[in-house]
Amino acid sequence: MTKDAARNPREGDFITIKSYKHDGHLHRTWRDTMVLKTSENSLIGLNDHTLVTEDDGRRWVTHEPALVYFHNKYWFNIIAMIRNDGVSYYCNLASPYVMDKEALKYIDYDLDIKVLTNGTKHLLDADEYIAHGQLWNYPPEIDEILKAHTKILIQMINSNAGPFSQEYVDLWYSRYKSLVKRKK
């Protein structure tokens, strides 16, 4: 596989997603995310009833279809969970992703923003961010970058931009269903 092919899987391919912590240990792995679109800077995928493995070996399966959005310039990624009562979001403050022949990879920096189907936002795991920052000596630059990208993320949420628009979710979920039907 060429370096470019490893970096840019094609539409309909399945990839593994691996999140790591700042100290380099594997945090969580998602198997079999279908790629819906790749570009020079981003990847859009969808997983549905996907096997997830935690760093302690515990395994579980996702409950609903979820669009995933990764960008190599933003220090966050976005998961749009498609539920019967609407779309909720889980946003990880994380390093930009890298893609190699093994998986899409990023460093999870603990902080998360959850957006409920009614639009209510919650900042999660601030205590974990502080504890890990002390444990692993997050440099001040990481803190500054994450604060700046949290503002970008909140602006996207508040303006229903990109993955936070219903049109985006409908378009990419429809594309996923079309690809699944074609593969059968």
C-alpha cells in the first residue's frame, strides 16, 4: 500500500479508529467504520453497531448509527449519534487525526462536549483533563490550543455549521445507506 493510499481510504472502505492518551498508551479502538468521504484535510465516516475495545480490554458495541467527522487542522472530532428522537453529539477535544495503513489515530485530551437532541450542551471530564495534565505534564501550548479550538467548536455548534446541521446528517446518513445497499 502506498503512503497516499494509507492516508486516504476510499469511499466504502472500512477503517479502524484508535484513540491514544498523551503518554502514548492506547485508549480506545473502534472497528469497522465505513468511510463516506475523504479529502486532503478531513474524513467523514459512519459506524453502526461497531465493536469498541477499551484500554482495559473491555468490549462493547455501539447502539446506533453514528457519523464521525475528523479534520487534520482542528483539535477536535465530532460524533453525531442518530437516534429515534433526533441527533445528539459527542465531541472529543483531541489532536488532529493522522492516517496510516493500520488506522485513523488521534490523541484524546479528555475534555468532551456533549450536545443533547434538544440542543443543551455539557462540558464533560474537566477534572480528568486537569488530572491527566498534571500526570503527563501537558505543555501550556496544548492548553492554549484546546481553549482556542473549544471556542471554534462551540461556534460551530451554536451556528449549526457542518456536522451540526440536520442537512449534513441527512446527506451523509443517506449516502451510508446507499453504499450498504450497493455492497449487498
